[in-house]
Amino acid sequence: MAEDSSQAPSSVYDFTVKDIKGNDVSLATYRGKVLLIVNVASMCGLTNSNYKELNVLYEKYKGQGFEILAFPCNQFAGQEPGSNEEIVEVACTRFKAEFPIFDKVEVNGKNAAPVYKFLKTQKGGIFGDGIKWNFTKFLVNKDGKVVERYAPTTSPMKIEKDILNLLGAS
């Protein structure tokens, strides 16, 4: 689908983002999959548990149409200060993440990545639309619609039941 700025995006598939190497990736490539979109950081108190549990979920369900899309963000206490190379080192070497890591983005403010602006309009937080911290999670169904938003402190394993429900939905 051609990107037409006059038409409001209707799903996450309407967005093109940059991967960690700077290449354009159309999120339409994930059409038909259940997505968990997460803003990640390398130096957050939540980093260890989140990466560990995200890996468990990814390993269990990647063969069933589940994908985790991780967007590094340095807007919260400067906890993702590194270059893309350093982020890959932490995510893929230290935490053994196999899911896609994208280019570092802003999730709040006027320079927020368009896909994050969309996610926030679909599911506002308890305290307004702004993302409050690292590891805020958005669950997206197979149609590219945001169905749930989870707080940074919500453990990825607590989302497993919701993921299973969406994977089971035809």
C-alpha cells in the first residue's frame, strides 16, 4: 500500500521503520502475525527480566506466528545511550535476543516515531498517552490493530495468555 499522508494509518502495517542497520523495513512484512512491540533499553532496572522473558516467549511462539519488535529508546533517564552497534551487543550478545531490534527512536514528544504516535493513539496509558518508561509493551493482533497496552513493570510472561488467545484466533 502506498503511503498517502492524507489518509490516517489504519494499522501498524501502514508504517515503514528503520532496522538497527538503518535499512527500511515495512511493518507489512509482519502481516498476519501477532506482534509485541516494546521500547527497550540496555541499562534499565527492568532490562534483565524483560529480555529474559521476551526471549522465552519468542522461543516458544515464533514458529506459531508471533513476533517481538524491539525499539531502543533513550528518552528515559538516558538508559539507552549507546550507538546501534552497542545496543546490538547488549541485546544480541549479552541477552541472546533473536527477535528484531530496530533503529533507536523517540517514543514521546514532537520527534516521536510515527509508529509510536499511532500505537499511543490506539491505546492510551493510565496517565495519558505518553510512554512513561522503558519496556512499555503493545500487543497487536494479526490485523495490525493494537489490542492491549502493558505497563513497563508488567512481566512479559504475564502477557503469555493474551498472546495465546490472539494466536488461536483465526
